[in-house]
Amino acid sequence: MAGQRTAKQQPAVQQPATQQQTGVSVTTQVKQLISSDAVKQKFTEVLGQKAPQFLASITNVVAGSTKLKKCSANSIMSAAFVAATYDLPIDSNLGFSAIVPYNKSVYNPQTRQWDEIPMAQFQMMYKGFIQLAIRSGYYEKMNYAVVYEDELIRYNPITGDIVFVTDFSQCTQRDAGDESKVVGYYSWFRLKTGFSQELYMSKAAVDNHAKKYSQAYRYDIKEGKKSSKWTTDFEAMALKTVIKLLLSKWGILSVDMQRAIQDDQKVYDEDGNGVYGDNQPDVVEAQGAFEAQGPDNNQIGGLDLEEVEE
């Protein structure tokens, strides 16, 4: 019948424009977007006088990453805009947030195969969660640490009780920097109300968490690759996990902290619709407890790139 499409007649999924499709390097595409008045205005609205410096950092991040250069410029800009809404730098070396590449599987009805499309996603890092907690004004003190074998006496996973040595001067593994002696990761906070809470995760527990929730990490282990932050910087990702879970379960969360937990590792399209990229939300995120309190999630990454594309 007229107006109906068969499987062969369906148009292919519209894929983000990359360098191979446009003939223009992704770095150049990003620079063109950054130089547009519409994008400048969007970033200025959330960053004020900091906007020019932040926009310049986007170019630097892309120029320094071979994998990001394969992603679409639009996905890079959307990820950067999410970071801008939190006023967090995107240089991953600083440990606050990052723009991370991953391969998105998109079904192509014409070929009836799954295409791997390089996309950029926003990723919170452990210092970013701490920064947002400090800004909230609820926390009197926070700390985190890598735990070595000679520092831990015992840990009860049922009650959560943790006992460390009292005389750290007798511990030598930390100063020696012996990574083989790392047994876990620890985070602690005290609210201004006096309430305090701590969380310890063994190295094995963190590793299992990563395998469960990170597709890229599972791929790296299987193929012997280094495409995931879990593979290239396990310690930073482990600290992020223990801090994030501690705050999510027992902390007081500001609106920004609620959004950050949800936005972590989401990919936003040009319409501002966010989906999880490499990881699916873990048990804390999946509860959806913060959806009603935060702003419209579909607008977080809502850079209207149609305004700047000629």
C-alpha cells in the first residue's frame, strides 16, 4: 500500500557527521562551532566570563585525543556543555570531569547490521563529585584514600565496620608506592550536623563493579585493549566509585549533585536527549530517586546545534 515502508525501504539511521563523512577534520568542526555566536551565547549563559577560557579548553582536549577526533563534533560539544553547567574543567588530568569517547552501536536497517559509531560522552570524575559536595555547603569535612594491605586490620562487609591501624608510622607500603599491595578504596564525610559516614570497597569489589557496569572495561579485558578509563586509570575510577556510592547512599545531595549522578556517562544528542553510553546506571542511579527534584533531564545537554549549522 502507498505510504507504507518495507524493511528495505526504511531509511538508514541518521548518523553523526564525522571527518570521514564531511571531509573536514573534527577539530576544525569543533572550532567552527565554538566560533559561532549561538554557541558562545549558550556557554556564556552558564559560565559568564569564564566561557572563553572553557571554550578554548574544548579545542585543546580534542586536539590531544586521537579517539575524540573520530567522534562527532556535535557529541563533543554536547558533552562539554554538560560539564559547563557544573562549572567543572574538562581536562581529565585535573580529575574533575572529562569528555570520553566510546563506540555507540546503531542498527542500520539497510545493511541489517549494527554499526559502531564513535561518540563523545560526559564523565564525572572523583574530584568533580567532591567539588559539588563542597559547594553544597552541607559538608564539614570529606576525605578519600587508597588503602594498602598493612593499613587495614579488618573490614566487615555486613555491618560496614572498618578498622585501620592506629600507628601509621609502622606502615611502609604506601610510601613505597607498591601498587600490588593495594587492597581497597575508602571514602568518608562528616556533615555540619555532625552526622558522619564511611564506605570501604575492596579492590576485588570495585573490579567486579566495573565489570558489571562498564561495557568498555569488559571489552578491554576480553580483547587485551586499553580503551576504557577503568583500564588506563583504575585508581581514579575506583575512587570515583567509592565516593559516588557513599554520597548517593548516605549524603545530602544538592540539585547539582543529583544531576551529576544522573548525567555521569550520558551521551546527549542535538535535541538534548540523554542516554547512557558505556555504562548503564548502577543500582544507586537506577532507583530514579532524584528525577522529580532536578531540572528537565532532556535539557541538560540541550545545545541547539541546529542554530549554528548552516
